[in-house]
Amino acid sequence: MSEPHAYLTTTEVADYLRLKERKVYDLVRQGQIPCSRVTGKLLFPRQQIDLWVLNHLEGDQAQRLSVPLVAAGSQDPLLEWAIRESGSDLAMLCQGSGDGVRRLLDGKAMLAGIHLLDASTQRYNEPSALGLSGMRDLLIVHWAKRRQGLLLPAGNPLSISGLNDLKRPGVRVAHRQSDAGAARLLHCLLQQAGIESSVINWAPHASLSEDDLALSIGQGEADVGLGVEAAAHRQHLGFVTLCDEPFDLIMQRRSYFEPSIQRLLAFAHQVRFAERATQLGGYDIAELGRIVHNA
């Protein structure tokens, strides 16, 4: 059996939804149904049509509890820029992936960017591992694959080339708060390398964001730390690649159709966005927008 087409024509979506074609055109004109126009022809992404139907099963918009227009979770340079440039009206409150999960569960954020590795399964952003398995309308949307590595002062004065150099005497290692995605990743990488956390000379205070960690290295407060390549470029730091990781957006399914989220995702498919991702460095956006999980 052949796989169903990812995109439906107007006739196909009308049949799929058991509507008249004229009604489909009315919904398009009113901006109520997800679609794209390619060379003058309307195409309807099957995955988003399914989400649209489920969204309408959840009750009238006016009866829903309002969720603040807040993007929480991990700080990501590309997401941060896109939120501003897209006119999404989202406010940013980025204090780590773990904080973002809590704010989403508490109804204090519309979406959260996360990159949380489960050490036991070596899988990222698993709902059950995040305490989100009971969230019946959880949606996880892929944002980008990011390159993680060691951020170093320009010129790499201590000649740091890998994780083993972190245990050298006198090397000060910047770090993130314990529930941040970068802290989990670094802990896992050290375990895999057979390096005890106790032998490392950690900086006295945790950095609460990617930028804070990069600044601590740029200002000489630390000699090395784990972060994304884009953060290294923004602060003109050196970078040693360690691995790639998925960075995803979590939200309630109903939030996916809010104007703020739709503006952000539409902007992320523009040429200007792709150019910015290339400029920042360390991003693979080939699967941006793919639905990773739909409870």
C-alpha cells in the first residue's frame, strides 16, 4: 500500500473533511484552515489538517482558558531572533528547559523550547521522561537540530581540544543550572568519557542562559563551557564540536493554532530565516515544523 500524500488538493481536503469545495474556499478566505499556495494552487498539509480537526473537537475558543503569550524554556539564538522578527507578540522568559516544562504545565507559558536528554534511553524530549505523559493535548514540534560543543576564549589560550581537558588543574569550567538541557547533556557526556564530576573545577555560580555562559567565558570568568555553536559565534568565541541534538517546541495542541504561533512558524519558512540560520551557524533546519509528538 502506498503512503498517503503529505499534501491534499482542494478537492481531496473537501472529501477528507466531508465538506463542499465552496466551504473549503470560504475557510481559506477567512484564514481558518491551514494551507499553502504553490504556483497559484492551494495545498493542504495533511498533518496540519488533522491537528486542525482535533483542535475544533476541544471546544469553542471563547470557552478556553487563556494562556499568556510567553515563550519559555531554553534560550536559543535562532528562536529568540525569529520571535522578535516575526511579530509574534510572544514575550521571552528563557530560564532553561526544565523551567520551561514546569511553566507549560502550570499554564504560565504558551510554548517552551527544550532539549532534554534522558540518560537512560539516550533519547531527547520524551514526554514520559519529562513528566508530560498525562498531558492529553501535548504537541511537540521540531524546531532545529543544533550543534553543541565547548565554548572557548578566542585563540584557545589553554589549547583545549576535548572533554578530557576539562579535568586539567586550573581549568575553570562554566556550567548551567541543574535542570537545563545543557547541564544534562554535559553530565551525560562526562559519564560516557569516564570523567568524574568531582574532579572538575566548576565555576562558583551557574550561568542561567546560553548568553550568560558565553559571556562568562568571553569576560575571563571561566575557561570553557558547554553551549551551542551559535552562542559562540555571537560572542566571538572559539568552538569545539561535540555532538548534534534536536531542539523542539512543546505546547498545548490548541496553542498551535493561535496567531502568535502561526506567525512564528510561517516566518520560519521564509528565505530570510534560512539565511539567518546559516549566519548564526550550527543549525540544521531541514525538518523545522515536523510534528514529533501529538498526544
